[in-house]
Amino acid sequence: MPTIVYDFDWPDRVIIGTVGEPGSRTFYLQARDGARVTSIILEKEQSALLAEKIEEILDELMAGEGNPFSVPATTPLELVDNEPLDQPVDPEFRTGNMSLGWDPVSAQLVIESYRLLEVDEDDSGVPTAEPAEMLRIRIPVGTARAFAKRTLEVVGAGRPICPLCGTPMDPDGHTCPTLGDFG
């Protein structure tokens, strides 16, 4: 069965956003081109790692002699997007593997996200699998810088971290393994 590809070459918008309260948020990567909107589910850690790796690639490109791809050192203000996810949020799939690359021809970062494959058995006991799906987004360097900044802000807006053990604290308190009750 062929892979279903949701392709965005120059999207109008690409963001990571959440639905839910800190501690039970669901993270979404969402791309929009005109009226076409595609959303997929990611883990918080995937979101953070994606933003960090984008920043690393942009910093490496910027360090090239003469900054040949005009990578901005900071987020261009006109590209800042603090708006919520487009509604309704109807995810196509949950992300398994991701890849991040650079296309020097179009001077764009390329994000690829692949469906987490879940194998079920049908009534006959034969394993069945969902069709393979992927989301591919190509974004220019300024948009990539703004995307990474917003993503790190969204990830950081969760529950506060315990200063002693480093695990998230719930609003009603925290049982720290190093001290017991804390909060």
C-alpha cells in the first residue's frame, strides 16, 4: 500500500500547539496552506527536540562564511505566531519517527513526521497494519527560527519542575523522592 503524504512546500502557517491543561496536554504539529489544515500528534519531548535541532541547524548555517542563506540570528518579529491552533483540531495520526533536513536548493528546512505504526490482529489472528502516512513540511529559515522559538515557549509553559528532583510538579503538590511531600 502506498504511503499517504501530507505535503506542505511553502505553508501559510506551521506551529506546535497544545490542547488541555498542563500535566495532561496533547501536543500537535499543525500546518496550514490556504483552507487546507493538517494536524498530527507529537509527544512533548519530540516537540522540544525538534525545536532544539532546528536551532542547531540554523546556527550552523548562519556560521557559514558570509551567512549565505541569510539565516536570522533572532526571530523576525513579523513571523511571530502566538495564535492558538486552527480549529477544529482533527489529527491525521500520532507521530512515531521524525527526520529533519536541509534543502540547499530551496534554502528550506524539511520536517518529516511518520505515523506511529500500530499492528493489530484481525479476527483471523493475522497482523494488520494501518496505512503508512507522513507529513512533510518545508519552511524557510526565518519561519523555522520563529517555529523553534514558539515551540520552546509552548513546551516550557507546562507544569513547574521540582528544583530538587527535576520532575514536574502538579498544582496540588508534589511528592519528591528526595524529601517526601513538597509544595
